[in-house]
Amino acid sequence: MMKTNKLIVYTVFGSELVRAVTEEDMDDVQYLMRTPHSVVKREFTTESEMKAYMQGLSDSSGWMESTCIDNTDCFGKSLIQFIEKYRIYKKVNV
């Protein structure tokens, strides 16, 4: 059986949590993540699926507050480590 690498996107929902992530306020982030389903971890098998999901989030701007966590900067990496350590997410496989 061939092992496939999944592409993972962490998305946060809710205006206060989005603000805290955008402002890189880890204290507020940790407090606000207690809200059920405020963090969603989605796994994709292809880059096109991942890009379509992210475009859908962008297109829904104004309908709901959300942002994807940037896993390329220091804050994003530490936030993902925190999320994984405490399993603070709803996991969705696509």
C-alpha cells in the first residue's frame, strides 16, 4: 500500500479568534480556542482541493469570519504546535 502525504490546513472561526490570530496574541488565542469547533483541521490529498477550499473561505468573507493559520511563520508554527498538543480542533478529511 502506497503512503500518501496529506496537505493540512488549520482554519480558525469566529471574529474574536480571527482577530487574536491576526494580531498574534497568543494569550487571547489560547483562551478563545476553548469554544467548540473554533478550529478545524482539514486534510487534503491534492493541492487543487486545498486551493479550492481556501478560495471558498476567501469568497465567503463577510458571511463568516475565518482565517487559515500560516504554517510558514514563527507564530503560525507555534500556534499549530499548541493546537496539536492539546488536540484543539475538529478534524475533517476531504
